[in-house]
Amino acid sequence: MLSLLDLIRPHQYLKNGFVFLGPLFAHQWDLVTLTNAMLVFLAFCSMASAVYILNDIIDIEADQAHPVKCFRPLASNKVSLRTAKSLMAVLVTASLALSLFVDSWVTLFVLAYFLINILYSLKLKHVVILDVFLIASGFMLRILAGTIGLGIPPSAWLLLCGLMVTLFLGFTKRRAEILVLENNANGHGGMPRKVLEDYSPQMLEQMISVTAGCTIISYGLYTVSPNTVEIHGNDHLIYTLPFVVYGIFRYLFLLHRQFKGSDTAKDLLRDQHLFVTVLAWAATTVWVLS
């Protein structure tokens, strides 16, 4: 049972919290909208787990040669391929059923997420830069499902901020993977992800700097935008900006000083500073918008 839980990676469900951004910033906190948002969240949880299983099936040989991923359930033979495939089919079916219960748009976004990840796992994860944009697209589909799928017009600011922060997380993930390989170069090493051959630390540092800066600037401009002030009835959202800045700087610290960044969800749960920062941002945002 523990191996199956490890296979579906429930801690990664934190990423599906992006579906709640639409209702939060649109002031649609009624019971029906929040209930449907929860169903969308569960649909993406099921589909995300199915995608993780698919990735592990495709990458089983590479994972067995990796210094960390060799302990995954399939790579270590704790879970059989037959069991993994059956569980993946159940999760895909459950995800589609949940999405159909909400809206056909949600089903479309969930299917798009699954198809993009199939292409990503089979081929596109080896294409430099495009691989990170595809990772970001998964988060953008979550945002769209939590807006269009719930009958909420998506804000251009929300889409822009979402794109920038997810690109930032994607490039830090690649930088973290290079750091892991560098630190294990004299140990048991491991088979590097093919796309890492096309990235250099210097290039990734530039991309991380650009996306981090764009995230802070775009979110800051959003908080003081006249449309934002008009919608929310006050200009107090600017007080949430320090949490965003601190969170990004803390994440960069974890990347370079503690070699984190390859698993955002685990980093968030294990680092008290980052966890408290996100909670403080969420609490302050709800207080300002309420």
C-alpha cells in the first residue's frame, strides 16, 4: 500500500491548488462554485497520478540508473508493471468521470493535460526549452479549468502571473537536476536526463533570473492595476507582494544552498519558511479580498 501511495505521489496534489485561483480572485466563493472547484481539483489529482505512473513506466530503465529515482516503486520492483497499468486506467477513468460531472470544458482541459503529458513523456521532454513550457502548460490548464470550466472569465493578469511563476519553477527544476548530477559525479552517478545535455548552468541561471523578475513585476503590477482595485474595491492587495518576493528568494536559496528544487511540492512541505510564507500569502489575500 505504501508503495502504491508512493507511485501516485499524493504530495504532488498541492500543485492542483491552481484550480482555486480563479474563484479566489473572482470573488466567487459560493458553495456551488467551491464544490465544483473541489471536483475539478480531484479530477486533476487523479489525472496527475495517472501521468506520474505513465512517466515511471516509460522511464523505468533510466530511473534504475538514477541516484535518487532508483528507489521509486517501479524502478525498485516494489510494484509490478501490470499493477501500475491497471491503476493508471482506473485513475484516468475517475478523472474523466469527475470532470464530466462539472463541465465539458473541464473534461477538455483534463484530456489536454493527459495528451500533452503523453507527448512530453514519449518525445518532447527531450526538446530544450519546450520541455519547460510544456510543464508550465499543465499549470495553465489547471488555471483555465478553474476559470472557464467554472464559468469564470480568466483574468489576463492571472494567466500572465501563472505563466511566469510556472516557467520559473520549471527552469529551477532543470537547474536542480544538474546540481544533483554534479554532486553525484564522484559517487554512483546515474543516467542524466537527455535534455540536460542542451542546458548549461549559466543559461539556466539567466532563464531563472528572467522568469523570477517577470513573476515579481507582473504580480506587482497586477496588485496596483486600476482594474484590480475596481474589482476588489480596495488597493490593499499590494501588501501581499512581500510574501511573493520572499517566497521566490527563499526558493532560490533552497536551490543553491540546500540543492532543492527538483520537487516543488516536497520543498514546500518540508521547508518551514516556504510553507509559512505561502500560508501567510493565502491568508492575507483572503483577508484583503473579503
